[in-house]
Amino acid sequence: MRRINCCIPLFVLFLISSSSFGHLKKIAIGYEKGLSLVSMRGNFVLENLQKSKLSFTIGIFFQYNINTNFALRSNISFERKGFAIGPHSGYDSVGNRASVKSYSRFDYLCLPILARVSLGKKYRFFINAGPYIGYLVGQADVTKVNDDKFIEKHIANFNKADLGLSGGAGVEIPLKRYVLSFEIRDNFGLSNISKLPVANDGSIKTNALNLLIAAHKR
């Protein structure tokens, strides 16, 4: 069993080393998912009390290869944004001291339009950047007091559209039948998503730092 286990990484390395990109298809369609570190900014409450929160994104991407080095890329993805506050001391419903944690989640359908530049033959390193638009499909404020959870929804208080800039860098690795890519991408919100006035003429803007893994057939 030990000999078989040792051969597995060697077999993967053989697949990678024996592959190269060669002729690129004009259009690539694939699957993309990843972890996100999300936060919000724009007012003193967020800047002083919030904590970044671990979240996720998942979707389908489309890429049009103009030539070997330049491409246009987009994806339709479900992305959960938001922020967390706490833990801090508080009280439960009967007045006992309790540990209180809270977070707000904002569920978006996101569509970026990215220009991509790639370099390399066997392993292709790339950068991409462009605008994105997100459409709010769900929102909830969650408070946990010890083991109790309370959920309130205030989607009517927020604009449906979230506009911003998206940029990232990563590497593509060719296998026999598939191409894998690993990317760090930041979706930096520029628009105020709050419909209501924010204290001190502030705003609420999103941010999501994503670690993405994507795959498509060669």
C-alpha cells in the first residue's frame, strides 16, 4: 500500500510534465469555485468594529482567447459577501451574561468582465482586471447568543446593484484532458449599497478577496 501511495504524486507529476498548452481553443467554458475573505467599509462603525469573515464563491466561467497571450474572461457566480462583529460580552433573553457574535451576509450574483494577459508555455502565469456588477438576491443579519441564533432580513434597505473593480493573478497548469488554474482575485466594491443614510455621511461598500480554483476541458 505504501508503494502505491508513493506512486500517486509521481503519476500526477508525469501528467503535468508530459502536457503543454499547444494550440488554444478560441472558447473555454469551465467551473470555478473558491474561498473568500469578505469585509465591508465606508463608515466608522465598520472600520472600528467589524472583522473579516470567511465565505465562499461558486460559478461558471467563459473565456474567449484572442490569441496566445490575450483573452477576455467572464463568469456568472454566486458570491456571499458580508462582515462579522464580535465575539463580545452581552446578555441573553433572561438577563444572564452571554457571548454574543453577529454577522451580516449579502448574497450576490456577480458578473465581471476581465481582460487577461498570460505568459508562458508549460505553466501559464496570468493577470486579469476589469469591472464587475453584482445583483443582490438575499440578505440576512445573524446574531448568536451562546447557543441561540436570531435571524433578521433587511434586504429592502439595500440597493440591488453592487458595482466595482475586479483584479487578480494566478497560474494555469495543463493536464492530459483538463486545465487547472489557481488565482487570487479581489472584488473591490465602489458603489454605496445602502439605500438609507449612513452616519457621518458614510457609506457601505463591499470587498471580497477570493482564492479561486477553476477547471475546463482542453
